Amino acid sequence: MRPLAAQRGFTLFEITIGFALFTGLIALLGSVYASSDGLARQCMSTMSAHEEHRRNLDALANLCRAAATDKFTGFDVANTSTAPSFQCVTGANAGVRVLGPVQTISWRANKDKATGVVTGELVVTQNSVATVIARHVRGGSFRATLMGNTLRLTLTTYDAVGDNKPALVSGDVSVALRNTP
Amino acid sequence: MIVSTMSSRPDRSRYLQRGSAAVCALLLATMLGGLAFALVQTGFASGRWHARADDSLQALEAAETGIARAEQEVQSQTDPGGDGVGTLSGTYAGSRFTVTATADANPEYFRLVARGQHGRSQRQVEVCVRLKPTAGWGYGVFGRSSTKIGGSGTMTDSYDSRLGTYASQAVNSDAGGPYARSSGGIGSNGTIQLQGLVHGNANAGPGLTPNLTGGGVVTGNITPLSVPMDLPATPYADFAAANLINQNGTWGTTGSAIYNPVTKNLAVSGGGSLTLSGGTYFFSSLSLSGGSILKVTGPVKIYITQVGSLGGGGIVNVTGLPANLQIFQHPYALPVGLAPAKKLMNTLSVAGGSGAALTVYAPYTDVAVTGGGGIYGSIIADNLQAQGGAQFHYDEALGGLGGSGPPKLTRVYWRDVAQPKR
């Protein structure tokens, strides 16, 4: 003989309570998941932007380190430029420095999608050929400042993955120029 | 008995319910675990990338450290490791570096290639340096434009004032008579005209050889300089400082002495004397005439902007050390308001003698050595003339004296041979 309790079904009240509890639990879990997911995405986005930013600064520093101090052009009276041109030293002939071609760093727009950000990248143009040197750079954020033998490069990098609220990282790198007159 | 039945036979449906909850929990845990694992992996990947970037920078730093050490070797021309001047290897802050130095066709240039390594990152840097000779004090006399010495008994040699007096070291002898050492060279960035005996080298300017007349003899080499000696004017700041702060007026004089404190012009005549104790003195013109003598009792620096005439009764440096009487001359417009000296007003004459221990640094002033006495120390001039048979005894202790000194190392270029990829 089976126990009565096992045969007995649930009352409507029990089912309603159970369903309500289950729905509340799912909603709670869902919201926790949603906020965790948002936070995780934000963290990833920020981390990605930081990585990209450092990569950009390192690349720019490596590019400019061998530039001849007296071969920088395109700077205003405050020694600041948004499109600096320079020449790197590539060697010497009979004690006279041999200079490479003129290179210009400038910003150009691209088709990235990032809400509220003028998207673009930095390119270095040499002999009319442009090569990307820094990716995901916000428009109007790049500038170079020449102070004696030191070149300071400032820019803001965004994360292109973050579609709603892209992470922005700003910073600068100071490069001690090695080739002084 | 229902109660006893229930306690002796567990409810099977309740077990089933517990099982499904465990499966759900396991699935959820697996999902969360997977997510966490992915995040941790992403974090590690990011960490590895940053570590690589750091390694690259540290490798560059190591390479540059190697370059700095190699430059020290090249400048001092030493080779502690026995592997060639400028070639070395070592470690720095957990990084390794090796530097290879290659001499250029021009002996003044060296190419240094440094490789730095940190972790798995490597950086390679190439630097070209120039070792430019500035050792004007390496000669007994040196004329920026020309050197002309001669007259009966003209002779040069060297001694070391750190080891005692010249007389105590003049133990050698040859056809020219007694002498001390054979590093008393003469030189010029231009021409050399020699009538006399040089115990040392006679190095004229690039492509030139000394004109030996009247039995001129050089015991060393007569190889021309590969490049002109770098002889910069004494900095204006040094003259301006001496003009501002000096010991003028603290001297002792005998005979007739006339001093103008505005123009800083001092003239001693009538067989008198001018005695300077240790300190700095500034003159537009300094004239000792009529057998008057200049006596120095301590370390003295004299700055002259117009005419120096020390050809009276001679110079007596009682300390016996040439470094204790340093004369600098350059036609600066000092004292303020004084017009810069023209060429004919920019001269210095010096008379030798047994106590004439001094150095003269006047690479833009014509210097004449009068008489046949001895000069102990070194003279650097524009056009240097000594036609009275003077004897120049170069003091080897002057090698490290400021104002000239060891060869100057300059960087010609720096380049990143293997720039890291973005």
C-alpha cells in the first residue's frame, strides 16, 4: 500500500507559491548574471583599452627614439604638434649623419563603432605610404610636445569592442631622443 | 501502520528531487567555472603580454647599459676584459648584454653594436662614437694656426713635476746637452717650422709635415694630425666670473706700478716686481717692462682680454709647479664696455727663465716667447713664435689639467637595429 503523502498532488496555492518563488529566484539570478556580465565586459573592455594604449605608446616611442632632434618640423610656438614630421638617423658616412626619409605621424578617421567617440588611428606616412602605428585612437587626442631632447606623446585610446560605452584610456610617453646635434 | 512503514521505507521521489537539484547545481557550477577559467586565462594572457613588453624595455635598457660601458672603454682607451677596446659583455638588473666594437676606417670613429636580452626579449642598438682629441696639454707648445720655434740652443723635452724638479730629472744627455724625458712634443693644427732639437713628436696639421731648418731634429714621430685638435676658447662665463670676483689690488708691487681699476689695466715698470699670492686676477692689459718681474707665491689664475706683456725680467713661480700659474687669454669685450681686442691688440709675450713654470691657454692669441730661457709647463697659442732659442720643458703632470685634457667622446648617431614589432 503506497503512502498517502506520495499519492497526494499539489494544491493550486502550493503551485502558485512555488512558481512565484521559482520566478523570483530566476529573476534574481538573471539580474545578478546580467550585472556580472556587464561588469565583466566593462573590465575586459578597460583591460583591452589599456593593453592597446600601452601598445600604441610603445610603438610610437620606438618609432621616434632614433629621430634627429634638429629634424622635427610641424610644431607651433608652444612646441606642440598634432602631425609632427621627423627624420631618423640611419647611419653615418665619413662622420656625417645619414638621415632616413621624412616621416609624419598623423591621425585619420576609421570605421570603428564606439558610441560617443570620434574613432580613428594614427598612421606614419613615409614616401606617401601610410602605415598604422597606433590603433583605436580618439580623434583630437593626439599631440606631440618637443622639450629639448625629450619628445612627449599624448593620446587617448578607446576600446572598439565595447559598443555601448567604450572604455577610454589617456596617457603619455616621454621619449629621450638619442640623436642630438 | 503508516508511520512505521514510512520510517522503514524512504520516500523514493524525494531522492529523485535531490538528484535533479544536484545536476542543476553541477551544470551551473560548470558554467560559472568555465566562465571564471576563461576570465583567468584572459588575465594571464594580458599579464604575459605586459611581461613581454616589460622584457623588451629591460632588454633595451641592458643594451644601452652595455653601450655606456663600451663608451667608457673607448674614451679611456682601456680594455679590462682583454677582448678589445669597447667590446664587452655583462649583466645588469637580471638582463644580459654584449657589445661589439668595430674601428672605422677613420681612427677616430668606432661603431658599437649592443645586444640586450631579458627573458625571451632581445633588443639591438647601434651607436657610432667619435673620439675627438682635445689633448692640447699633451704638447710642450701647440699653435692653433702655426708653431715656429728656433734660435741657437732651442730644445724641448719633458719632465714630471710630481716627481720633483726638472733639474733632478734632467739626467739624460745627447748632442743637445742634458735633458729629462722625451715626451716634449710640439704641435700645430697648421704648419710647424722648427730649428732645434725636439725630444718628442712634432705633429703638424692634417696633411702637413714639419719644416725642419738649420739642423732641426725630432726624436719622435712627425706624423701629421689626422684631424685638427679641438681647441675651444676659454668660456666667456669663466672670464666674466673672473672679471666680477677677483683678487685685483691685493698684490704687492715694487718699482713703478700703475693700475686702472676701471679698465683693469696694470703696468709695472722700472725694474719693479709684481707679486701675486694665490687667487684669480683679471686684466684687460698686464705689462711688465724694464726688467720687472712677475712673482707668484700660490695657485694663481690670470685672465687677460687685451695685451699681456710678461717679457720684462721674467717670471718667478716660487711653487715650481706650472699648474700653479695658469694664464688664459681671449679677446672678450671685458671689462664690460671695453671693445673687443683687435688682432694686433691681442698678443702675449712671455720671457723664459729658471722660474718660468706656467701654462698658457690662448688658442686665439698670438704668443711670442722672448729670450733664450726655459719655459716649464705648456703653451697653447694661435700663432706661436719662439725665435730666441728658448727651451721648453713640458710638464707631463699637465695631462689631466682642465680646459683641455683627455680626448672628448661624442656620439655621431644612435639607432635601433631590430625595432620590436607592434
